Amino acid sequence: MSYDLMVFEPDAVPATHPEFLEWYSRETKWSENHGYNDPGLASEHLRAWFEEIIRIFPPMNGPSVPSELREEEASSSDYAIGSAFIYASFAWSKAEAAYMTVARLAEKYKLGLFNASSTGEEVWVPEDGRMALAHDKSPPSLVGRIKEFLNFDK
């Protein structure tokens, strides 16, 4: 089992949690008409994020694998690259470092972040130069339920 995070282009995903999870489910069926290890398929921001993250967590597969992996193999990661997202799998022993690094770089490159391994299913998006919680699995607040009922968000 791995610790999984996904960065994505914020404009490419639905705004609500249920719709986001449907999108996520479709994307992780790996049905795009290409392989998933070519960073050239991704957006400019995703490619920049990838080029920086692999300096810290080198890929285990694909064309970007370094000729010599670090001695500590737990630092290597598995990446699946789509046109609007990059899915990254890390060793559980590196979960905290991976989350902090992925989140910092997502903020830097104005990408969204989904914590696929979290029970809270947190989805973060860039907002005013910082990461903001867009939605998660938690039940909506009273104000949130009223907005949903009145369709304020639509």
C-alpha cells in the first residue's frame, strides 16, 4: 500500500466534492489514449511541478528515472501523468515529507491537491497565492446545507 497524492489543474476539475470524486474515479481508470509516464503530455504548471518534485522524490519508472537511484529507495516514487493531473505514490514512511513537499510545490505552481490517502478526502486549490480547502468528505455546515438547498453555489 502506498501514500497517494494527486496534483491537478484547478480549472480542469468540478467544484463540488461528489463531482470531483467522480472525475477522480474516471481519471484513475487510466483510460486516456497514451502512456502515463511522459511529462510532455501535461500542462506547463504540472511539468514544472514534476521537474522539481523528482529532484526530491525521483521516479521509479519512465524516462525521468535517474541513472543512479538514491541509496534510500523509499524516497523514490511512482508517478502517473495525465493531461490535467499527476498522481504520485509514495512510501508510507515518507508520507509526512511527501505531503509537505507536494503541497508546497502545488502552491508554488498554482495547482490543486487531492489527498487520495486521507479519510477526509481533502481537495485544496490555489486562492490568492495560498492553498485553500475547496471541499472534503466532512458533512456540510448549517450554512453549507442552506446554500445547497437554495442553490447559491450554482
